[in-house]
Amino acid sequence: MRRATVRSLAKLNLDLRVLDRRPDGYHELRTVFQTISLADRITIEYTPGRRTTLAIDGNVDIPGNLILKAAESVMEACRVKGAVRFRLEKRIPMGAGLGGGSSNAAAILLALPVLSGAVLPVARLISIAAALGSDVPFFLFGGAAAGIGRGTELFPLPDLGGHHGIVVSSSVHVSTAEAYRALNRKLTIPGSEPDTGGFQSVLWGLGDDRPDCGWMQSCANDFEEAVFARHPELRVIRRRLERAGARPARMTGSGSAVFGIFGRRRESLEAAAALAPWAERQGVEIHPVSLVGRRRYQTMWWNQLREHISGKLWPPQSRYSKE
Ligand code: C5P
């Protein structure tokens, strides 16, 4: 039996623009993804065998759990069989726009081939990831990345080195599909060009970490107006983070989590301490986080699969593999 315990990180959308509705039912996006230190923990035990059985234990009952779907897809693609047991310790709030389910799925896609001794080309891994969900491919790479198309076409961005922040989660649950519907976007008109000026200026400014610089002021989340109209308490959380000094403070994904970026760790921890009594009164949770760059993300993955890895390719290749 081979076992690994891995951390499955959450993400923020530092910027998120929803353009037209596409003929395939998805929306055309422009977004900046960023991995953060808030994480679930997944233990995976793989025992080779003639038959595949999948079982999951953990502290939550998740409908349509992506872990099992990811395991089925990747084992089929690798042509491996066996008994796989997962233990999920859930810490990333669900239905919050933090990508927890997508991150769990990507974690399985990274770890299971290694544990089962298979080698999958990265292009294959990406297409399996995209079939599981629009945010899953991003978690194969982590760091900061621009996501366009459905969110599955990814371009690396420079790391926002050393930034820290606060994520505020509440009991508000937002359905992603409903949030998209509420935007009521028009269908793509062939030949028309979407206005991406705001997104471009955020990307051009992204390396700048002076306080209150351009990108921090101009970054946006197109879901905020529609989601805040239904859940005004989320706008209050955003204002509270801004008053505590966050630049920017925004909702992530289609909500309901709201984050604030504070720059240095000390500022972020001081703000978290100052906000604690308010959070308790409101019944919301405060999670201090750091932004995790691509190198740190990939090193974390090497370390957590190290004893099973050979070679130096990304994604990690198994030392049980015959290739
Ligand atoms: O891809 P994923 O399964 O995460 O998407 C969930 C839902 O969000 C989709 O069924 C769709 O309604 C909506 N969505 C969208 N456009 C995207 C991504 C998601 O309309 N780019």
C-alpha cells in the first residue's frame, strides 16, 4: 500500500470579469487566480489490485464529490486498478468561491498517478481537469495566473511575493450557476470584440506592490453587484475589510467569501485581531492567509509526494513507473 498526505490549497480571484454567454452555455471570463495558504488535507492510500474500489472518509458530506470523480477519471486514463481510500479534512469553506472542491480534484490528479506508478502527459492531465470543472486546471499549477475562455486557458503571472491577506467566510451559500444566470449576459455576437480594458490594466499593474497602487484600485469582481443585492451583509464585510486597511477588498469567485489584501504579514495579523470581536458578533469566520506563489506551490507538491517521485518533470512523475 502506498500512502501520501497532501495539502489542497484554496484560491482567490484577485480580479474577475464575466463577458458574454457562449453558445456552449459557459461564460467567457477574464480572471486572475491566486493560490492561498488556506488548505484542506487529504490522505490517499492506494493498494494495487484487479478491481477498483473507491472510498472516502472525512468531516463532511459533499454532494457530487469531485474527489471520487477525479479518481475515476485519472485511474481510467492511467489504466490502473486498485483500492483507493481517501480521508478528507475539510477546512476550506464550501460554496464560498474559494475553489475547495476544484482544488481537491486537482490534488487527486497530481497525486494518484504518482502513487499508482503511472505517467500521464501534462496535456492529458489538463484535459481531464477541464472536464471536471472550469477551475480545476489552475490548481495543477498554482501561483498567480490569468484565466481566460471558460477559465481553463491559463497564462502564468509574476508572483505577488510576500503578500498576506484575510479571508472572511460566512454562512451565505451562493450557487455558481445561479450567480452566472443573475448576470443576464448577452450571447456572444460573432465578430464582436469584448471590452477587456479594465482587465488589461489590472494585469499591467500587477507586479506593483506600492500601497494603493493602480491595480489594487481598479481590480473588480463582476459578480459583486448581483450577489451583494441578494446578500447585503457581504457588502458590509467588504466595507469592514476596507476600513481595516485592506487594498483591495473584494469577493472571490461567485462568492460568498470576501478577502482583503494587506501586504505584510504583521499588518494582516493586526487587522485580523482588530476584526475578531466584530466577526464574533456577526457570526463570520476570519482566516489569515498568505498568497502562495507558483514556486512555493510546486515545491510543496514535490515535498508531499517526494518519497514516491523520481525524475524532475512537472507534474511529478512516479518512481514506480516503468517508463
Ligand atoms: O465548470 P464548473 O462546473 O465549475 O461550472 C459550474 C457552473 O458555472 C456551470 O454549469 C455554468 O453554469 C457556470 N459557469 C459559466 N461560465 C464559466 C464557468 C462556469 O457559466 N466560465
